[in-house]
Amino acid sequence: MSISNELYSVILPTYNERENLPLIIWLLDQSFKACGAVYEVIIVEDNSPDGTLEVAKKLQETFGKSKIIIHPRPGKLGLGSAYMDGLKLCKGSFVFLMDADMSHHPEHIPEFIKAQKSGNYDIVTGTRYARGGGIAGWDLKRILISRGANLLADLLLSPGVTDLTGSYRLYKREVLEAVIERVRGRTYVFQMEVIVRAKEEGYRVAEVPIIFVDRIYGESKLGASEIMAYLKGLWELFLSL
């Protein structure tokens, strides 16, 4: 596969990720170098109280302003809006969306690129629930919540993918720009809605198995309020179809 002339953009929303950010940036650099790809990382920083912004600035000094682009925001404005803001700064023909907490390991990046090239797919999404995928570090309760969320989403939306709640994806930039205009949700159903709207438009989606690893540093952002927001958003998405 020839990717030497293509630029890949990575959008990383951050909130309290000062410990994780240096590691994921280094691993991103190693993964893109391994497959001969040119990349840039757009860090969308939501005014983290732990000093994530200062860490991002130091990384920018180390890797260069062409590799690390920082977009500070005044506070937590939602995951969907973070991706939308980051997308406006992307220069690449392809865009990775992933988490900064190391749950989405950059080692899978060559597999995403290879899968996209194999069929010129519009979207490649990582899945924990296909052969070769999995979850590390979660207790049984968290696994059951995730499985239940996916089963409910599959029942209501019939998306045609095995891991609709996953958020580790590679998009053709023009596809993401087109689909995101139709997306109404800005929080926990954003990633689901992007796939559903893309399928409605006839875009082609491939899957690659990934190992999802629970965060090493920091605290999980999943709680009762997040679960209720997910259920509310899922129902609203179902009614909008």
C-alpha cells in the first residue's frame, strides 16, 4: 500500500490527561513511522485543571508545530463538538478519531490503514466484539454494561457493525465532513450517530478487531449520569430515523 504522500490527521480530545498524553503521542509517532505515513495530531483541550495544556505545549515544542496542533477551549463542551472543532483544523485526507487515555492503542493504526486501502473504504471502525478483538482491565459489571449498550443499540438501530459504541475510527475526511453535518447528538451518542448516518448515505464501512485497554492513569468518566445520557440519546436517535 502506498501512503507516503498522504497525510493522516488524529483528533485527540483531552480532559485531565497529563499523564497519558506524552505516552500516546510517542506511540502515535512510532506507529505512523512504522507504516511510513505522515501525520498530525490535533489536541482539543477542554481547560483541564490538571495541567494537560502545559504538557501539550511541551510536546509541541518536542515534535514540532506541524505535528502537534493545539486547540484550547474554555471548558468541557462535549465530545461531539470537540471532534467538530478538531476537524476544522485537519489538513489530512484521512482522519482518526480516538481517545487520549490509552484505551485506543496506536499499535492498531497500521491495521486501520491497511483495511481502508484494501477496499477503498469510507470508514474503518475498531471493534472489541469480533474475532481477534477484546477488552482488558474491565470488571464483569463494566463489560456487561458495554455489551448491553451495544445490544440495545443494535436492536434499535440495526447499524450493521459489531461495536457501535466504539469510538476508535478512521474516516476519509470528506466523508466525516459530510456526515457530521447531519449529526444532532454532541455527547455520548455522537459516535453511534455518525455510523448510522453514514450507513444511511450509503458509505462503506469496514471493521478491524482491536484490544480495548482500560485507562492506566486517571479516572473513568463513566457513571450513572453518563449511562442515562446514553439511553436518552439512543432513544432520540431511534426516533429521528
